Amino acid sequence: MIKKLRIKFVMTAFLSVLAVLVILVGGINISNYIHVVNESDKVLGILSDNGGRFPEREPEGSGRTGEEPPPGAGHGARIDSPELAFETRFFSVTYSAEGDVVKTDTDKVYSVSGESAVSMADEAMMSGKESGFVYDYRYLVSETPDGGRIVIFSDRGASLANFRSFRNASAVISLLGLLIIGSIIYLISGRAVRPIEEAGEKQKRFISDAGHEIKTPLAIIRADADVLMMETGQDNEWVSDIIRQTDRLSELTNDLISLSKMEEGGSSLVTEETDLSAMAEDAADSVKSLTIMQKKEFTSDIESGVHIKCDKKAVYELMSILLDNAVKYCPGGGSISFSLSSKGKKAVISVENDTDGSIGDEAVKHLFDRFYRTDASRNSGAGGFGIGLSVALAVTEAHKGRISAEIPREGRIRFTAIL
């Protein structure tokens, strides 16, 4: 349980950090990309408004007005820079109203030929979009005064290269940071769950110690009650009730001790090569007579030759718990099936039985909780303490296996343990 809790703690913290990094780094990169696109569209808008060219500069010697910013002012607002026309590499292709190429202007770009310009413009026109990217060139499609079309391209290679460089660097740094933080989280997780681990160990120790201490007075009470029964006669209902309740308390104490032992894990197991098929036959035989008396149909399908290394006593207890649970809660006239099969190196134990239909999907989730019983079970007089399935869970987990409950159809429940 502590190991699972530690894994959950690490995964929760790790995923939280991952989510923050994705939002933070992703948001920055998306913002950078939007900035590149917006700046490109503003440049293309200026070119489109002037027929594919930048507006002419004022003549030399005209002087600056008091409203013009001095050189270097507005750094970062590149779109307002007087150097924009000299920094921008662009070209354009003009189409007639009939769709024929009437003009190609590649004077302001070196790496694109006229033929390549027309090919890229055709691709932009075929996309049906007013703006977009062809390779690293941002384009804008606009109408000409004579009803034709002009496709203007601006080279955004440098801006996109900077964007990609930052994106890749931020991804690598984030990944490294995530690994470092994950390692730190894993290292501190042991300290974080240590109080819970210590509390759990104290609880197990208390249950085990208290159980052993309680067994002695219970044995004395049972012996004294037997003596009283012999002296007063078999019809003394008070002594009979003492014996009955003492037996119930002894059964609960043994279950708690067994559960505490199983939850200690592999250190408490005495494992050896075991003929699971023979064990299953014995477990099935132990309930056959009881099912006949209660008029319940019982079938078993036990594969021969199934061997695993396990704690014999614990696994037999697992089978007994599942079969006893099925017999208790199967209504009269219902059916119970028990099977054992091998799946590779694993053994699969399955017990299925009819129910009164009161166990729903929500109840199934809690069947392995300590002392959990459905309302129907509490009122059925079937007995039990709601701890048997908790012991079954502890046995399977101590053997590195798993156990589950499911409702294959309404009015039927199946327990499957894989060892």
C-alpha cells in the first residue's frame, strides 16, 4: 500500500509540474509564433497597399519634423523603422482578371527565381486562403485595381529560424528540468509518505499484538462457558449465546491477525512449489456438501498440472474465502462456478455466483475494503465481518498478483485472482 501511495504521490507531482511546463513553455512559443505572423502580415499589408512596393522615402534634406522619432527610438517596434524597406526580402506575382501571370517582381530577393516565384504563387492561389505560408515565406493575396490578383511574399526565414531555435531549446531545457524535478520529487517522496508508512506499521503491529493478546482470554472464556454448559445443561440459552459470540470474536481476531500478516508482504510468506490443481480440488470438495444442503448448483473446472511457487496456507485461505463468500451470498436455487487455469506462468482462480441483484457497480468498487458489506448483506443473516475479501486482496498482493471483482451480467458476480 505504501509503495502504491508513493507512486501516486510521485506521479501526481510529476504530472502537475509537466502541466505547468507545457502551459508555460507552450504559451511562450505560441506567443512568439503569433508575433512572427502578425509582424509579417503588417509588412505584407504595407506592400499590398502600395502595389507590391514600399512607399517612397522623403527626399534628402527635407529634414525631420518634431513628431518624428530620432534614430534608434522605438527599438522593438520594427514595423515603424525607416530601415524596414531595406531589411525586408520580398517578391510578388501579379495575375490578370483571367488568371494569367502578367508580372513577376523578384528584384528584392536573391534566392527566388521568376519561375519559382510563379510556382509558389500558384500554390498560394490554389490553397484558397488570403494569407499563409509557403515554405518560410509568408504570403498575402489581394486584389488589384483592374480586378486581377497580386500575391506578395515576404521572406520570414530568419524570424522562423529564431522561433524554431527557441522552441527546440525551450523543449530540451524543459525536458531536462522535468527530469531533475522528477528525480527530486522521487527522492523526497520517501520522506513525504514516511509518517503514513509509520502509522500503517503501528496499526499492523497493534492489530497483530492485540489479536494475540485477545486470543488467550477468549480461549479461557470459551473453556469456562463449556464447563458452565456441562453443569447447567445444553438448553441454557445464555451460556449458548456466550459460546456463540466468543466463537465469532475468535473468528474475527484470527481474520485480523491473518490480514495483518499478509499485509507484511513477502517477508511473512513461506513459499514452495505447490500443486495448485490438487489444492483447488480440496477447496472445491470442502464446499460441495454445503451447496447440496442449501440446494445450490456447484460446478468446478480445474485444469490439471497447475504448479506455482506460493505460500500454501495463504493461497488455500484465498480459495476458501472466495468459495465461502460465493456460498454465503448465492441465493437458494442459484449456481456457483469455480475454475482454475494457467495463463503462461500465471495461475488464474475464478469464482462466480448468482446474487440477489442488489450488488451494483458502485458496491463492487468497495468489496475489498475492510469491514465493507452491502446493506443487503448486512440484512441477509449470512454472517461474516466484511473482512474476508480484504484478506483475499492481501494474499494476492503478497504474491505479487492481483484480484478483481466484476458483474458479468445482472444478478451475477465474478471474482478473479491472478497469481
